Amino acid sequence: MKTLIIAEKPSVAKDIAKVAGVPAKGDVFENDAYVISSAVGHLVELCEPEDYDAKFKRWSRKTLPIVPEDFKIKPSKEKGAKDQFLKLKKLMARKDVGVVVNGCDAGREGELIFAYIYELAGSNLPVKRLWLTSMTPAAIRDGLRHLRDGSETADLCSAARCRSESDWLIGMNGTRAVTLRTSPAKGQVSTVGRVQTPTLSLIVQRELDIRNFVPKEYFRLAAEFGLAAGTYEGLYQRPDYKKPAKGETPENPDDRADRIWSREEAERVLAECRACAAGTVSEEKKRTTEICGRLYDLTTLQREANKRFGFPATKTLQIAQALYEKYKATTYPRTDSRALPEDYVPTCVATLRALDATRFGAFAARAVENGWVRPNRRIFNNAEVSDHFAIIPTDQPPAGTLPPDEAKIYEMIVRRFIAVFYPPAEFDVTTRITELAGAHKFKTEGKVLVSPGWKEVYGKEEGAPEDALPALSEADGGNAAVRELQLQAEATKPPARYTEATLLAAMESAGKFVEDEELAAAMKERGLGTPATRAGIIDHLIRTKYVERANRELVPTVKAEQLIAFLKVAGVDYLTSPAMTGDWEYKLRQVSEGKLSRPEFMKGIVALTRQIVEGVNGGGNDDQWTEISVVSPTDRLPMLENYRMFRSQDDVKVGNGREFPALAVYKNASGHSISEAELALLLEKGEIGPFSDFKSRFGKNFTAKLKLEKNESGLLRTTFVFPPREGEEEDEAPVDFSVAPVVGVDPVTRCAVHETPNGYAVNPADVPAEAKKLRPFSMRKKLLGLDIPREQVEKLLRDGKTDLLCGFTSNKTKRKFDAFLALKADGKLRWEFPPREAKPKSAAKKAPGRRKLIRKPEKNADADFEVG
């Protein structure tokens, strides 16, 4: 009987077949012992709600929550997925196949891909597991010789199913519930998810922290001191400063020893120091060491690549996957471990020797020759290795030159792998205290690299100065001259926006930033998502327009802020809680380790799903208002706010008898989020801006001011005020129409058209009441870079069309063009273009062998535009 091996991708199937010596036969690889084929990622997926019952196709609050008794699966909708699944099903049904091997990626998702295929195919073949941590020929041969029994990964498969089904329950129900509450008629879907929503909450909360940040002024006193050997600088240290103990929450998080919070105190210290010509110097020297960072897991590799090269997390993952699969140069990348198995010492020695021929060979050889590759719990630790170990190079360096980006990531992995075996770097650190007036101490620190240790692998040499200080000699007599004193006024800064590097760190620890490596390792069990999924989550938030990239920063959109605000108002803010989601991730890990049963996990998820639906349906009503500090000019009472808007407390009855707020300002103004501070300024000044983050309905950014004015119903609402187009000027002062010359009559309102300093317009006071809804004539003297002569405006008003005007410049293409200006019956201006010259007949002939191209007719006329 033959063994059927199902890999996750065609390229992996090809590699396995090559090592096993199995030739291609049609669309599979086959010989007397093996049949090898592959999936193409996820071929099978969970069914949609409407697959269970047609009533679920229509989104309705009455049908929520949707909780299937048993989850059903079906072929994926991705192109070619169904056909490939049917091929695998046929292979599993062959009578000459006696066992099937799961050769998908060695991880949670690899288990799920195979499990769903096996289940939907209805197979009852015995299952074996091919577990590969490296794609080198030697690793594949070893894996084929030591196939695991399928039951060994049953717990991991249970965790994979729990992950898939819990994401379905919370995503499907949460998305429908929130969308139906927040935008039922707008066609805009508000997606929520078990991991994506708390991740989004981190980004939104950081943005709110920045927006609400109030800077605090402080002062730093800097001094320049002189010795015989040179000068150095010192910073004044407050005597009353107490450094908070580890784990203690400081009363003032911005407090530092060199910050003086009172101007009077700062000036008093400055005055006393200025009375001193010299200060007494004391210093302490000590030898310190710095150890190399640990081996990379996927998240730390992504973070560092983002910091160093600006690579998005998905790009780093794609490169790491290519280095593993295509180049066979590194080990499996989707790992959360930073350690190696304890029996891996000989393997590491062999790998270092294999790097001899590379440009890192000298560093690798030194580690081996000096016997530095030996048991070390920071490197070799079985307790920190689960499904996979840290990312390291294989004993098969790339044969040729790698593409530039692949080379950068490969170099990071190789340098770190070599450097972890090197001894610590050693520094001489000098702490110098210069005291003035017997009470005011200035601190200076110097650092000199004595022994580079692992830093040698990164290009640091012995004796390299980090921040050397001029030496204190006998000639100085223990004193330093005061050369200069400077009082620097500064202010605290808001927290920085997330980059992908800092967001990955926050996701890893569920929003709790931890510097200590051991504590960070413990927090990883309660992180948001997994190393394999975090990059995809960030990309999904960008793709669904919750987050935008601004250079390397991640900025939440108004859509994101409104979603998080609604969930909190609705009382389901636990859906936004990173800590709670981190606990669910921890429980998933317990399922994979056999410490928690699948039914028990799913029971908790179903309860959470019901809680979310009930909370969304019952909370977050539009009539849940809270007072804010901003006072409305309409009734002199505090304004009210909910998750969508600000409003005054008084109402105005309009023509149809309905009542509306006298003043209302939506928090989302075409993509710009209006803060409480901006609202206060709008009410005080009447307008705010300009802002450049407005978005049109086509998704394009535009710049405008926001102005508060009464509409035709007498309600105060915001309107846009657009800046003049390029080459045009705003009227600097109101027009005095009594002295403005008349150039013609507006054919729409039958009122006189006057020449103003910057254009031509009807006096609004001349327009009769019955013509108020019509469009009075108005245009500027300069259109698209061309000055329009007065006589052409007179002709336009008289005849409805100008002569051919030459020299307009397109805003879009920046090309010159010629056109007539024509006036339509409704008062709009339009371009009319002269007919194009006919091409010679010879040029119009078809080239032999070419198909005739059918072109749409040119829009030569009726190109309407606004000019007023």
C-alpha cells in the first residue's frame, strides 16, 4: 500500500518529492511507495450563516446570536480551491493508498488545514504527521524516517478548531450586531473580531491619549565644565528626587532627577550656581557588562526589521517564509520561542561550521574554536520550546546572492545566531558629580567599550568610545571651572503613535509593556494573537479602513474611533479589552497542551458571544447623552455628547413640525475627528481649520475649513469652506457693489453682473425672493491658470459662449488645453472643446494581424464644472 503525503503548498510537495526521490506523474508525484500532493493554503472553510438556514442571509437583530450546534465546513470560495480539494479527496479514496500523512506546516494552522480536508473528504485512513522545522534535505529525510502518529497532535488540532470556531462566533455575530446598530442603512460594515477589536482599541486609546495630552512645563539646568584635558557637560540633579521602586507606580510618571517643575526654583538654583567660578569633582568608575539579545522568534524579528528597515510585519513574515521554504536557509519562522532544544549543541556547532564560506565565517569559526558553544539556559532550554524553536540559520547557506530585502533579514538572523554564543561586551562606566555652592550637584556619565564581546559580530571594536569623558588630572586639583550655565525650558511630550514594531510588542504582552525578558516571556502566553497571525491582523485593520499608515505610524480612522466609543457606551467594552483577549489566547494554549478541553473552551466563547449580542442590542442608544464642559451659544447650557455627535440641549421645530437640536456637530466630519477642544474653538471663532485629512466619498483627501452657520431651517450646522484653487485668490474684503462696474445681465436671475476685484458676480441683495433658489452668476477672473478677459465675460453673458480661449492648464495632468466657456440654462458653466483634426486615412488603417480597438466616444462637450 502507498503512503499519501499532503503538503500545505505545491512548492513544499515538490521539495518533499525531490528528497524522497518521487518523480512527477501528472499533477502529483508518485512511485511505488508514495503519492505526494498538496493543498493551496486553506482549501476548506467554515460554512456561512445562510448555509445553515436561508433566514440568516438577511442581517437582522432578531436572528442573533447565530450559534450552530455543530459547525459545518465546505470548500473555500477561493479560485481553484474546490477543484484541488476534489483531487485530494479522490487520492484519499484510492484503494492502493493505506495511510495519509499530514505534511502541512508544523503548527496550529497546518493542523487545521489538514483536519478540514480530511473531515470533508470523509476519509477514515490512518493519519501520520510529518513535522518539519527546517526544509533542508537532511531535515526532510529525518522527518520522513520519524513520522509521528496523528494522535500526538490531537490537542493542537483541538486548539486550531477552537480558534477557528471562536473567531467565527464572535466575528459573525459581533459584526452583524454592531453594524445593525451603528450603520444599518449606510451599507458600511463595522467588522469586529476576537483579536482585531482589542488590537484596534490599543491604537485608538493611544490616539486619544495624544489628543487629550496637556503638556507640562519643566526646566533643566545644563552646565559646561572645563578641565585641563577638555570640557564636559553636566545636568543638575534635584536633591528631593526619589526613583520609584521596581513595580511601583510613580505619582508623576514624567518626573526625572534632572527636571525642575517650578520656574522660581529653577531661577533660584541658576542664580546660586552663577555665583560659583568652579565646582568640586568626584567620580566613580566601574566595569559593566552587556549580554547579547536572545535568538529571534517571529515577533521580535518583525519588530526589529520594522525599526531598522521600516518593513511591515507582513513583509518580514513573507521574507522569513521564503528563506525557510525557497532558499532552505533558515528554520521555520512562525514560532514564538526564543530558545533551542537542549540537545541542539552539536547541531549549532555544525551550522556555525557550515557558515565558514560566508562573509560571517570568521565570526562563526571563532565561536567554535573558543568553545563558546556550550549548554546555556538562555539559548538551550527545553522548557521554552513548544512546537518550534527559535529562528536560526540552517547548515545550508544560500548558494547565490539573495535579493536585497531577503539578504537583510538573513543577515539579522545569522548575526544574532553567532552573537549569542559570544561573551558579554564590557564597558568602563564613569559617573562624575560636579558640585557647586556646596549643594547643587551636576551629573555626567561616560562610557568606554573595553571588550567588544558579542558586539564584534556587529562591527564594534575594542576601545571604541561610546561617550568618553576628559580625564581628571592632578593639575585640576579636584576642581572644574564653570564655563557656561544654561536654563532650558522644555515641556513633556505626548506618547508616540504606534508603529508596527511597538504595536507588535503591545500585542505580544496584551498591551502591558514589559522590559524584563523573563516577565515578558510569561506575558507572551496571554498576548493578542500569535506570531503567525499578528501581521495579518494589522493588515486586516488597514484593509478594512480602521487604520491608516502615515510613514511608519499607525493612525486610527474616525470609523475606528466611533466603533470603540460605541462598544464602550454599549457596555461591551470587554470586547475591546486586550487583557481579556489575552486570557482567551492563554486558554487556547492550554487546549493545545491538553490542559483544557475543547467543549469547556467553546462553552465560554458561546457565553461571551451571547453577552456581546445582548450588550450591543441593549446599550449604546443614541439618547444616551453626557454633559461636557463646552457651553452652547444657543441656550448657554453645557453641550451634550454621545458616541456620534455633540449637541445643544435646546431644540428647534422646523417646517414639518419635527424638532431637531438647535446646534449639532457630528464627531466624524468626512473623516476628520472633531475633538472637544476643536468644538470649543469652533463655537468661539465660528470656524476652525484648515484640516487636510478630510476624505471625499471616493476616498480622496481634501483640505477645507469647518464653518458653523445656520441652514435654511435655522439650525446651526457645520459646512465646508474650501481654499481657493491654485492661481486664484480669495476676496480680501466684502465687495461694495454700489461702485462695482456692471458687465452684463445674468440670464438666470435677470440681475446685473458686477466686476469685483477677483471675479464677476451678482449682488446677492439684488436677487428677488422668487429667484433665491436659482444659481446666481459667479466666476473668477482666473480659471485653471488663465486670465479671462472682461470682453469675453461680456460675450458669455450676452451670447451664452466665449470665443475659443487658449492656455488653460489641467489640474490633474498639468497639460495645456484650449476650450470655449459656455453658460447652461441652470447657470452652470461648462467646457466646450473644438473638434479634433481628422487623422489621415493611411494612419487609420489596421496593422496586419492586430485586432481593431473600439474606443468610447470622447466627451468633447458638456463638461460641466463649478467656478463660483
